[in-house]
Amino acid sequence: MFVAERHQKILHMLEEEGKVLVTALSDHFSVSRDLIRKDLALLESEGLLKRVYGGAIPIKSSSPAKKWKRASANPNPVWFRIAEKAADLIRNGETIFLDISPICLKIAIRLKQENRRITVVTNSIDILSELNEDSQIKLIFLGGKLNPARDGFTGALTIEWMSRYEFDHAFIEGEGIDLKLQMVTSDDIDDALTKTSAIKSSRHSILLVDAAQLERHGNCRSAALEDFDCIIIDKSIEEAALKVISNKINQVILA
């Protein structure tokens, strides 16, 4: 394959998936990771993408609503692995919070399949729809202000109701991770504040991360990395990024 052809395919994959990973591209094209990094560096110099830890993202970020619809329509296989690891942390009789996110939806599906006897608190309409007929799971839905971009409820009323609960575990997906500032970020201020509240209401907070989200910066801060007790992240994460995270979060689980 010619270099130009490979570059075009990389850009097409980026447009379709919203991100590309060095490891996945290396396997897909049967070339070294160093060569893929050079490809991404060249494409970045031409203003066609932005390099981040482990891969690249588009120069122009999609709106939150578009990103959410794309994520729901194109589930990443790593989300299922992260969900499996997350479910292993939950014991019968516990109360957990599942945030509005594609990975948390996968956790809900797995818990339903395993007939868990737990209480699930959520502000996600998708999770509500998934669990509302499960006789084993006690489901508590947090209302508030409808957030169309998230298909759920966020904001002051949601936060007020959430403050009445104490969760054994809160599962929070990191929409963006700024490794330089060591912060978890979101593109939506109400979503960011709701995530912050969930962490405060939990005995054990777990950050869920697709490695491609590293260095994808939202403009609203949800929490510092050190606010989390555990992170579940896919195993394609690069060593340098893993070292930064391990210095801030005590328990790191690779999926």
C-alpha cells in the first residue's frame, strides 16, 4: 500500500470513528507503531488531525449531541471489556451509581444478564430503559433538567436528589482526560457538575476510560484524577500515560 493511500484510509477511519489508536492502526495496516506515529505527525502538520496520547482525534470536535449519537451507534469493543471488569467490582446488596455514558450502559446490560440483586441509581434514560423491567435490580432514577445532548438529566435538581444518597460505588466515564493538568473533563457544564456530585456521594469512585479519550480535552472540569479510587482503562494505553495515572489513582485495572 502506498503511503498516500494509507493516509487517506487513516483519515477515513478518523471521520467514521471519531478517533484512531496507534496500536489499532499498526495492526490494521501491518506496519510498526513508529511508522504510524510518523504518519500521524505528518497529517497533524498538514492540519488534518490532532495527535493525542495513543492516537489522534479530529481537529474540529463534534457537538456533544453528535458525539453521543455516534458513540451509541458505533460501540467500541473495549467498552464491553471495561464493563466486565467494572461488574466484577460490584457485590449483591450494594447500591451503585451509573453515570450517563456508553460504557455505563454496557455495565447495566451486563448486570441485568447476571441477575444481580443490587440497587442502581442513574440519571441516564438509556439505562432506565434497559433496567426498568428487571425484577432483581432495584432501580432509582434521578430527574432534573433534561439534557438532550446526553439523553439524561443533569443540573441542580439532579445534584440535589443525588446528595440524598450514599453509593457503594460510582461509575463515571471520563469523556476527556487532560494528563497535563491531571483532570477529568466534559463538554457540558451540567454533566461535569453532576459527575462531581456523584463522586462526593460515593464511598468508592471508579473512572472508566477508553484510552483514546486521553488528552481529549473538554472545556469543563469534572474532577481531578486523584479524586478517584480506581480507574478501569483499556490495555492499549501507552506506558508514559499509564505512569502519570498510576501516580494519582491507587488502583489501576487494565481491560
